[in-house]
Amino acid sequence: MQKKVLVIEDSSTSMKLITKLVQQALLIPVCASSLTAARHMFGHSNPEEYLCAVVDYNLPDAPNGEAIDFTIESFIPTIVVTGRLDDDTREHILSKDVVDYIPKENAQVYDYLSRLLARLDKNKDIGVLVVDDSRVGRASMASLLRLHNFQTFEADSAQQGLAILHERPNIQLVVTDYHMPDMNGTEFVAELRKSMTKERLAIIGVSAGNSSLLSARFLKSGANDFLHKPFCQEEFLVRINQNVEYIENVEAIRRAANSDYLTGLPNRRHFFYSVNHVTRNQPNHQVIALIDLDHFKKINDTYGHDAGDKVLKDVAKILASQFSDVYVSRFGGEEFCIYLPDINPIEAIERLEQLRESIQSRNIKFQQQVLKVTTSIGVTTIGRKNLEAMLATADSLLYQAKSDGRNRIVHDHNVS
Ligand SMILES: Nc1nc2c(ncn2[C@@H]2O[C@H](COP(=O)(O)OP(=O)(O)OP(=O)(O)O)[C@@H](O)[C@H]2O)c(=O)[nH]1
């Protein structure tokens, strides 16, 4: 469900800018130009409907941050924007349980706000583990993380931390103290790095130790970052967000490198990588199917390239849903490939026949038109060690399916 953002701001220029950012983040702005209007608009709404509130510190009927108290008391995570840049205001704002404080210094603050809104929305699915034997230390870091919507887990020892990580695959970040009873922080980091890379799990070391060597030891043991205690709330959260963004960016690059831009299916390179892993274990039976759309050029020529793209996307969806248990790829153009390991060849051919029929009977909607397409499929059931050799056989069977009239399967099972 699309979440709402309560915006309380008396400057119409700022309101316009913030409203636009909220909409760009695919959230619904609920706008009020004063505290009174905000109370009226919020009424008895359910705070769960709101992702957060963006509140101006100084309003005509709330000159000293009273609107912040209202949103916090209403259980809405609160981001404060203010034109006041003095330290007293900053201290006053940060003494309250706000998500963040954004001084209106320059145009960059709106970029920061935009990223913050996107983060708050995404953070609800991200786990962060805090490992510290001090209950107070753990609780203070965990409560800051909760303000930023993270799913937060706490461990009072390295062993407990390892157990929680094992149970919670959505943990993307660990914040660990150095002094712990069973294992120190750098030993804990080294242990984690045995199974999880920096790109899969970010680790931030924290310590009150005076030695500047400690940060180097954490980093050399595999931590992504380090913070000296006591740290300021803003620095802690900025570092947390930066490290989470790093993991997300690496994942986005990995996904883009491995998938076909149009259909989202694994691309040829990734298919070879995954399938070569499986073939090394020499599965009992292996089936490879090469699937090629028939007379696809005619669809492009008649209805345009966008219509052709829509056909490719719809066919890819059918493939992905009917063969989610095996390996599917768009090889390029209008050609797809499926690799089925450990399968009875007859069952594989039946499944591929169902696929051919599903594609043939699908009404593909493009603008006001309904498009139809058929496929020719070459299937080799003679498993070989070498993937290229199986593909070459499937290709010649596909060629035969085309020359026999298209919209059919040609296979080599039990053909002498
Ligand atoms: N819309 C669209 N067309 C593509 C894409 N990639 C390749 N094509 C087109 O796919 C068509 C393939 O045409 P051909 O190789 O002649 O094959 P065909 O028309 O399907 O004929 P047969 O395979 O012999 O049945 C060409 O017109 C390419 O431009 C794509 O990503 N999108």
C-alpha cells in the first residue's frame, strides 16, 4: 500500500518542492500549512498509514518546534526542516526523537530529503544487527536504527550475533563493538568474513578505545567502516545509510550485469555461468531447449518495434512462470533457452509442449490490438558434459523445426 507523508510547512515554495519530492518517491503527500491545519487533517488517522512527517521547525502557530512534538506524540517518524542554522536549535531538535534534522542551507538539502524518504521506505525490509555486551550501548544504537525504520536485532555476544545472522538472511549490516566477552570485535569480523563478503554484508566497527590503531585493525579484518564512540547521532545514521546504499548499489549492478534489460530474464552470460556449475555435478538427465519466436520480424514490421518488445516481455513472463524451478535465459533477439537438469526427458518434452501451446494461445495486448505469436523449439535430451555441444545439437533441431513448418517441437529423445 502506498504510504502517506504529512508535510507541515508554511512556505509555499518549500511546500511545492517537498510535495514534488514526496510524489517522486511514490508516496502520498498530506499537506498542512500550520500546526492547527495538521491537527485537523491528521484527525484520528491511523499513524501506520504514514511513512513519516516532514515538519518545518518554525510555523506561525508553532514558532519553537511545537509541531514536532505533535507528530512524535502521534507516533509518526519525524524529519525536521528548518531555516535556523544555530547550534541551540540543532541541539533542541536532536533532543527529541526525530528521524533527522535538515537545515535549509542550500538546494542540496532537498536532494538529501529525497534520498532520506526513499531510504525510510526501503529500510523496513532491511535487517541491522547490533552486537554489544553493554545493554545501554546496544539499546541506544538500536533505537536510532528503529527511528530510520530498520528491522533491528540485538546480540550481547559474538556467538549470539552469529546465531541471529544465521536465522535472519535479510540482515545486510552489522554494527559491532570491540570489547565483548567471548570474542573481540575484530575476531568477530574475521569470522563473519569467512562466509560473507563485503558486498553481501556491511560491517561497521565501533569502539570507545583511544587507540587509532583499532580502526585500522577493524578495517584490515574486513569491516567496511569504523566509528569512534561517543559518536554524534547524525554521523552514525549517515554512515549506516551509506553502507546500506553500498550493498544495494552492488546488488543493483550485479542484477543489471546478469539480466537482460528488456525482459529481466537472466542473460546468456549468466546462464552459462549458472548452468556450467550444475553440469559439473553431472546430473542424471539433462535437457536443453532452444526456443525461437516464429516470423517475429513480421510483428515488428507490421505493428512496430514497441509491439515486438511487448511480445518478448509477455513470452518471457510465460517462460519465467512455467519454468521457475529450472534455468531460463533470453539468449538475444527472439531466442530463449531453458536448461532442465535431473528430469525425465519425456516429462521435459511434455512441459515444453505445454509451453508451446500457452504461447500460441496467449492474446498479447498492445495498445488497442491483440497480437499472436508461435514458437519453434529444438530439444536435446542427450546429456553431454559440454554445454556448447548440447546447445549446438538443440540449435540444429530448432533449425529443423523451422524448416518443418514452425510452431512445433523437434527433439532427439529415443531417435535412433
Ligand atoms: N522488438 C524487438 N525486436 C527485436 C529485438 N531483438 C531482435 N529483434 C528483431 O527480431 C527479428 C528477428 O527476425 P528474423 O531473424 O528474420 O527471424 P523471424 O522473423 O522470427 O523468422 P523465423 O525465426 O525464421 O521464424 C529482427 O527483425 C530483429 O530486428 C528486440 O529486442 N526487440
